[in-house]
Amino acid sequence: MATNFYYVGGSVPLDAPSYIKREADDIFYNYLKNGQYCYVLNSRQMGKSSLWVQTQKRLKEDNIDCAIIDLSGLGKNISEDIWYRVLFEQLVKRFDLSIRGKEQTWWDERAYKSAINRLDEFVEEILLKEVSRPIVICFDEIDSVLSLNFSTDDFFAWLRSCHEERPHNRDYQRLTFCMLGVAAVSNFIPDNNRNPFNIGQDIRLSGFTLKDARKLAEGLQDKVIAPQRVLEEVIEWTGGQPFLTQKICHLISTSRPGFGKESPATPINVGDFIQSQVISNWVSQDSPEHITTIHNRLLNKRVTGRRMLKLYQEILRNGEITDDGSPDQIELRLTGLVVQDRQKLKVYNKIYRNVFNETWVTTELNKIPPYIEKYEVWLNSGEDATKILFDQDLAEALTWSENQDINESEKRFLEL
């Protein structure tokens, strides 16, 4: 969805007048320019890819070679060897290296080596030898590797090894990596027997502040009587969430042609507009998808979904909770529904609070068995009889299941 001013959905093009520069822009650029590994990990539609587009332009102006690899495009249900080979081929293509057109031969000649060792040899012997300028490689959709059918611990360990090679091989001082995605650093090397992924700068990408976003009012000129006031009210509802802010400004600008001239006596009520155009019947109006994305990430898995809903319910009731960095809190933050503010977690904005209200939470919680976590443990244990429910847990489970349509496996679990 694009207009001459606002751009909603996907990366904002370089020449888009509505791109909003934030504090993270200069921080990200300066770290990468100085050879620091970086990661921008946040919920979807916060502007990560757009940030890279703008940063890449600045880096190229500094004579730094850049490449972005969308890891979600490498494939999902493929073998480890093929995944690394496709990554290798993408790098050969991006940097137009001498072995282009002969990638398969080069790769197959080293079949006696592991895939990660072949990638390592390629980087050291070809990429760093043929490209003499500083290099920044950006891995987008880094979270996509977490669902592959093989462990990618070796991949992240290799990234770390490239960094550790810098004191011993000056060529590696020219090689910098950055990662974008919906993940937590703790996801990268979950094996407790290996060193954690403990390198790189965490770039915090926050929403728009009113000061940042002032130029968005330009797209409302001749559409509303007081563009700046309307923008302020939009941000009051969106909390500065980038996608929502741009989308609502776009909706206002396209739904009220010539408004300022036609009816100056009836200024727009931003709250009513958002209620009718975004919140009410949000399922049918959520295009491009945004609220649906949050909804699906919350409820995608019943076990973690129930825990996140309970956390979110607590936030709704108390206004905020202390951010303790627990895995469940991190997962909740990655949905985009809540945001960290001064070591507290709170609902990101008024729109989310209206859509995902207490009634909605109660309804969704009632759909998930209160025993779901223990049921999954029992199921994964091969239906171990020592993993069944007792006492109060059993009583609660039986009460809940009275009017529910549960599967045969769950019935057996409760009967036991």
C-alpha cells in the first residue's frame, strides 16, 4: 500500500518522503562503519529492513561493500549441506566473485569437508582475497534459521569465530556482520554446553517520537484542518508504532480529499476514525496484516501462548509489570504487543489495548486447557503414568473439560 507520501508495508524505499530517521539510524550506521557486529532484534513491522536500506546507502557512500541475505529465502525443509551451499551461492552472486558460474564445482570438490568448513574456506580464501574494501553482510529474517530441521549452533559459532579471528588475521577486521529479525540473542546458541553468542551490539529500535515524526504531518496538508494536531492524536493512539502510524496517516489522507476546504467546521475526530477504520471488525480491515500477525504469534503454540496470555492479563490489570528478562517475557515482547519502558513492560499502545482487551484475553484463555503444559510433558514422555494430574490440578482440569470438545489423547490423559 503506497501513496505519493506514505508507504505502508515492506521496506520504505530510499526516496520515500515519509521515512522517519530515528536515534537508531546513526547508532547502527556508526557501529557498522567502525566494524562492530550488530543485531536489530524486535517485533515485526518496526522498520528493521527500512533501517538497513537507509544504512546500506550511507555505508556504500563510505566505500564499504554491502550485501543483504534474506535467510527465509534460502529454504526451510532442506538439508544442512544444501542450506549452506545456497548461502554460499548467494554471497558469490552478491559480490560477483571469480567463481561465479562454477559454484557447484567448487562446493562439490570439497565434499570431504563439513558445510560450515567449506563456507569458512570460501570467506577466507576467496571473499576476503577478492574484495579489498570493508565488507558488511546483513542477515535478514535471522529468526527463520530457528525453525530449520538441523541445528544452526555451528552457524552462529562460526560468526563468532570470524570476530575472534581479527587479532590473528587482519583481513577479518574488514568483515562485519549484522542480523535483523524477530528473535532473542539467547536463541542463537541454545546449547548450554557451548559458549553463548556474546558478541555484537544490540541496536534498540524504538517507535516514533512526536519530534521524530513531525514531517509525517506533511502528507496531511490540504486533507485536515490542523495536520500537526491530527498527527499528535494519531501517535497518542499508536504509541509511535511505525507501521500503524504510517497506515493511519495514510488512511486519513486518502479518505478525506479536500477536507480542509470543504468542511472546516467539522474537524476529524481521530479516536472515532481509528475505532471505525482499524479497531472495529479488525479482522476484515487488517490489510496489510499487522494485528493478525500479533494475534497469530501469541496463539501459535498453546503452551507458550497460555503463559504469554497470563502475563499479558497481568499487565492489563496492573498497567505494567517488572521486566525480568524471562524467556516468556521476551517472547511476549517479540509479538509487538508490549514494550519495555524503564525496566517495566506495558501495553504498546491504545489500539492494542482496545483490540486485545480483558474480554478477549479471558475468551482465548478459556480455549486453552489449563493443564496444557503438563499434558504436553506427559505426551512427550511417551505417556509416562507418573506425569498425570493430581488433586487441585486435576479438579480444575475436569471442570474446564466439561463443556469442551477435546481430542482422544487429552481424554485419555484426564481419565488416567
